[in-house]
Amino acid sequence: MKRSILFFVAGMSLVLDGCASMGGAQRANAGYDSNVDMGKVVAVNQWAETKGAKVVWINYPQKPKNLDSSQVN
């Protein structure tokens, strides 16, 4: 009886460890590239922290694109 419970607990911990590790680092870095406006991300996160809120970024804000002088009327 004790042995079967031990195997069950060991098996479940392996399953949970596998689920938790699937794509963790890749998923965390998937939305980040050089176009992410990190200044805005930091500002919004700090503002939310002072208000007692939590921000979950689905899509990170992008840096504003520089206007080419030939496009300005």
C-alpha cells in the first residue's frame, strides 16, 4: 500500500513538473524583441504596483515608429 502511494506521488510530481516546464522560458521571451517599448512596460507596471493592481501583458507595446521626413506633408 505504501509503495503504491509513493509511486503515485512520484508519478504525479513528474507529470506536474513536465507541464510546468513546457515552453516556460520560450513563452516568456516569445513576445519580447527589440521593438518592445520597455519604458512604457516599466512605467505601467510601476503605476499598477502603486495602485495594488497586477498587469498581465498579452502583447507588449511597440516602440513608436519614426516618421520619415518624406512622409510628412
